[in-house]
Amino acid sequence: MLYIFTDQCKIGRVNAPVCGGWAMLSEVPSKESILSAISGIDSISDPIQGGQKIVYPVVIRGKKYALKVIPLKNEPVDDGDDSFSISVDDVFLRIKREVETLDECSVPQLVKLGPIPMSIVEVDDGPKIIYAEEWVNGRSIREMIRIQGSISASEVVRIGIDVTKAVKALWSVSKVHRDIKPENIIRRNEGGFVLLDLGFALDLDDISLTGSNLVCGTVPYYSPEQTDPANKRRLDFRSDLYSLGVVMLEALTGCNPFVSRDGSIASTVRSIQTMEIRPTLDTPEIPQSLKAVLLRMMAKEPHLRYRSCDVLLDSLNKVGKSLAGGLT
């Protein structure tokens, strides 16, 4: 039996295990509690609550950062099955892996760590993991699609180039992101795209942090191999490139190609595994050169995709030059 989660809440069960957020955050510390527990913060704004972390915009030494706060407590999943819960150790190890990965991968397409290192502090009579990241001023691809309806081909190529650079950096330290989606990619106001949220990154040089019957990610952006938990330790950068291809296609058309009209998770998974993507690309809005790249990125079998991030970057740059007079 499998468990399926979005970043906000559990949405259902199907015949393949999936997980995407470890728990709803049930406690949000006050700004005053944060200021009293953590020194060095000049000012703090109202928190933004996500599925995994509470984010406080803070100013430290005159510069804005994102302070991440994660409550540390065991979180049972209320689905009538007592066999599954999220342990404190699971949460701690995931955050530790995310922070260490950001420290290893110093590229502009991934966020940088801030001046407050990862630590555990007592806030409101309970332990919390805290750390700071750079504050990214910008808008997510999800917001861009919501506002614009779709994104131009030249801008989508830029998305592809920048996120592929992030995937390349992660793969250089044997990491697979596993949750590339429109919400996790932000266009900086000053230009360029950045890939966020490494909380579910797979480290092929370390132990798995989810059970053998669970797969992390967000279902509509899974690669075909990601739908099968037996493949978990065999995933590589090509799975991330597939997910990036789905995001790029959704940005071009305004729709995820695999989400069914009835919203069924099971039918979405079946579409990922079996649906031919070529007809979806058969639209005049998508340049032929970009169609060819997306077809290869989204091939069902990993060996039919790009053999390296560098080869994909070369192809995307060629497409970009033909569309907009040159992208680097």
C-alpha cells in the first residue's frame, strides 16, 4: 500500500508508494519567540508556512535572509494506519543532508546558505531546527504560469539551461533532486532561475532516508522510473532532466501533460508510464528545435535521454541562439 503526499497534505493512495512532505506543520512560533531564542537578528517579518518548513524573512547585519524553522517531533500520519510515522531522526537527517548539499554545491542556480548555521534551539518549549539561506527575490514558475498563462519559448530555454546547471552541480556530488516542479524554480528579479528545496534529494553515496516502499517527489513531475520504488537507488540525473522537461512543457502550454481531468493520482501515474508525449508537443507555439530537445529529455527510457548535462546544455544553447540571438 502506498502513501502519497503533496507539499501541503496527503492526497490519496495508489498502487505505488510516494511521499512528498513529511508532515503538516502544526506549530508556528511567534516572531518574538524567534528573536528571543536566536541572537544576531536585526528584524523579522511574518512567517510563510510551507509543507516542510516555516520561513521567516529576517534581516541580519543589514541584509535580508530566509530563516528556516522546522519543529522536531514525531508526526504520525492520520490515515488509519499506525505503521507509518515521521520520526525526529528522519527530519533531522533530511535537513542535514539538504544543508550539506547546499554547502557542497556553490553555483548561482542553487540557493546559498546564510549566516545562521544549522542548529537545534528551544523555541516555545520545543526543539526546532533552524538555519538561514539567502533570500531570493523573484517569482516561481508556478506564479508565472498563473499570471501569464504560459511562458515564451526563449524564456523556457533559459529555465532549461539554468536548472540543468543546478542538476549538474547536484550530480557532481552524487545527488538527485527528485522534486523538480514549477513551485521549486524561481526567476530572480535580477535575472536567471534558481532551483529550491533539496529536502528530498537522494544521496547515492549515503543511506536512503525513506522506507523501501516509499518514493519521494510530486507525482505529476515524476520520471517513469521514479514511479517504481524498486528503482529508487538506480535513479540518476536523467530522472531530474525528465522532470525538468515536464516543467518546461507545462511552462510552454500552461498545462501538465499527465494530470487527468478527474485528478486521479492513479491515472496520472499510468500516463507518466505509458503516454506518448509527441502529440502534446505537436503545436505551432513550440519551435521544432525545442520539440526535439523535449522529446529526448522526456523519453520513457533513461538510456534514450541525454547522456550528460553538458550535452543537454549544448543543445539548449543552440536552440536559444536560434530563438533569441544567443543565451550563455
